[in-house]
Amino acid sequence: MVRRAPGYPAVMSEERPGAAEWVPERLSLTALREAVQDCRGCELYRDATQGVMGAGRRTARLMVLGEQPGDHEDQEGEPFVGPAGKVLDRALADAGIDPDDVFRTNVVKHFRWSGTRGKQRLHKSPSRAQVAACAPWLAAELQLIRPTGVVLLGGTAGKAVYGSSFTVGDTRGRLATWPDDFVVGRPPAWVLATTHPSAVLRADDRQAAYEDLVADLAVAARELG
Ligand code: SF4
């Protein structure tokens, strides 16, 4: 079981006690999805529609780890169903990864947003303290899925695993080991960082950014065999 996220020590407070007490002892995907709706581990539940746990098969060999649910995900209760998720799905397919072999999740389970543009609520990245508070849910997912490999999508996911000095640019597309100080029952055999698919949508040259994403995911595809 994950005990903490290195670099993101959980700073407990009355308002932000951390998610541990809401994580069920008997782990199943259904139990996690139900239990996260009651979580008051940090303040993010207040402005979100619902908690969004990961989705995929329990037997998936690859965990894809993003930042947090977005506007669409918050409304539908499923991860990666918005525009960035569609980019991810296409990139996974182009990299040759079987979608049934992927468990998609985020380091934070409630949508953080600030302000609106039209009807759309605008994403705001979770704070380090919120990521740390939410870590027990990721711990539970890792315990349940026991993936062979983990793909980190973007800086927030990378920092949640490796600490605050992590940057995608230094590491993307290269296989790394799971950090020793992030204690899990059965650590993934490898980790691979790449950009978040939302960055592809924001890039000046979307095609080039997309091809870079696919090239990184192809490294994961080769490892999966
Ligand atoms: S973001 Fe995580 S810790 Fe905060 S309330 Fe939601 S599930 Fe709980």
C-alpha cells in the first residue's frame, strides 16, 4: 500500500484531513467508486459534481495517470471522457496499446476549477496539499490493479510520484523505475512519463505534439509486448 507521495507530504488540517479514512478496507472498483462520493479528505468535493475514480479492467497491465477530472469528467463521473481523453484514446491506439489493457485514472479525484467561460468551468490545477490529501485513493487503485507499468501524463502526475523536482521535459519517453520511497505492495516494473494530452490541444503545433505523445506511448507499448 502507498504510505505517502514523496515530495508531497500530507499536511493534515481540520479542513483537509486526507482521504485515508474514507478508503474502504475491502477493495473493489465498485467499492472505490461508491466510497469516493463520501470523501471529505480535502475541500475539493465542495465545488465538484462527484468524485471520479479510475476506470478500466482489474487485469489491465498499464495504468495511465493524469491530473484530475475535467469539466466533462466531473459531469459524467468517468475519467478521460472529454476532449483530452479523446486525444489519449487515439494516441494509445496509434501507439498499438490495447484499450482493454489500460486503467485510466487521475492523482486527484474531484474537479478543481475557478471561473467559467460560457458554460464551461475552467480547470485549475490541484495544489500539492490537495494531491497529497488524495493520495490514499491512488494507493488503493495501485493496490487493486497492480499494473505492470505506469504512464505519467504531465507534471502533476509526475510530481505526485517523484516529488516536486520532477519535470516532464527531463524524463519523457524514457523508462524509469518506481521510486523506493513511494511504498506500494507490488511496485510497477517501470514508469514512463509523457505530456498530458490536454497539452496537445493547447500546442501551437498540435500535430507535432501529438506525434511526440504517440512516440512516448510506443515505448510503453513495446514494454508491454
Ligand atoms: S479531491 Fe480527493 S481527497 Fe479531496 S475530497 Fe476529493 S477524493 Fe477526497
